[in-house]
Amino acid sequence: LVESGTRLHLTEFEWPKGQMPSGFAMKLRKRLRGRRLVSIKQLGVDRIVDLQFGSDDAAYHLIVELYDRGNIALTDCNYKVLILLRFRKETQKGDEDVTIAVHETYPIDAANQKQPFISINRLEEILKGEVDNSVKRVLNPNLPYGTACIDNALTVAGLPTSARVGKEFVLERDLQKLHDSLKQADDFLVNSRCQVCKGYIIQKAVQKSDGEIMTNIEFHPYHLQQHKDLPFKEFDNFNKA
């Protein structure tokens, strides 16, 4: 199941389908029918997945973007775009415009790569001068982990997930604790690339007129510390969740 900008996973659920597939799906079917899926890889540490069908000069790449509004592109073996869900132009680091369009080469080299774990000096540099701002909001664009893992780090460090710089988070007192707990987020990132992760659906109880029901609120490949007191369901793998 591929949903542009949202998710990509195996499923055993019978999803409802329209009587006629979309024009985009018809084009994909024409190119990919009968071809073997030979590899799946993430581009750098970005939320972009490259699915390769076929090999060598006969290969096609289905590029699935799972951030912002998302996108899906089918390219040839040289990453020249053949079919595109939506045209897009964006500005990369260094203010260089990158165009995602049919007949253009998909910019696989523009993906952000895994960086060494942040030093405590760099962490201090990012947070210093951000008085009254949310620690999570300040860190999120500077780290590759996402808000859920940053919440986990804050909780492990004994801080509220809403901690603000200079208020609940005091640089001189809490910097070392936060740096230590962020190492676990980095381990999550490394381990998830080389092992099968479990799946966890975090739930909450909602009172209805006919009694209490459990609703799903989040899903993750790890049981994060901020969810330790909430009801959850555990699955053998993330696809199941």
C-alpha cells in the first residue's frame, strides 16, 4: 500500500478500490506489470523510498516521497522521470532550485545523509539564545529524529515534552542529561535500518454514551518513554501495526 506523503507498507487488509484505477495507476501498471521488485532503499535519511523493479538497463525506479504533500515518480534506470504524480519545484540548501518534472533527472544525490551524532558543544550552540522557545521546536529542524524521538529524549532526561529553554529546561543543569538521552534516538535511527522493528499502536480511552472505547492515536516502531503510562497494542513488526 502506497499513499503519497503518508505511508508505505505491506498489508493484509482488503482495501476498497474504485471500479476504475486512476490514470496515474494505469500508467504504472503498464510499465511495472510482471516486473520483480528487486530492492527497496531509503534515500539518505530523508523520508524518500526507492523501489527498484527489474535490473540493469531494464530497471525502473518507483520513488515515493513521504513528507509534506508527498509525491510518486517512476523513473528509468538512469533516474530520468517517466511518470510523475505532481510537478514540483523546491529550494534545496544553498538556495539551489530543484525541479521534479517528467524528462528531468530525479535528484537522488540531494537527499540528506546520516551525520555523526551531535556533539554537546553543537547542542549547546543550537539551544543558546532560544530563551522561552520550545526545546522540541528548536531541535526538530536540526536533528534527523522527528518529534516523537525528541519527546522520548526529553522524557528520559526527566523533562516535560513541552519544556522551554530557560524555563523547564535550564542549559547549565540539563544540557548533559539531554545530550545523553538523545543518544538513544540516534540508536533508534541506526538500529531501524538493520533490524526488523516491532510495531506499537498507542491508544486512549474515550467515553461514549454506551460506554468506553479505545481509539488509536499514534503508531511507532519503538515503545517510547512518553507513552509508558498509556494503553498500547504490540505487534511483531511495524507493517502489522
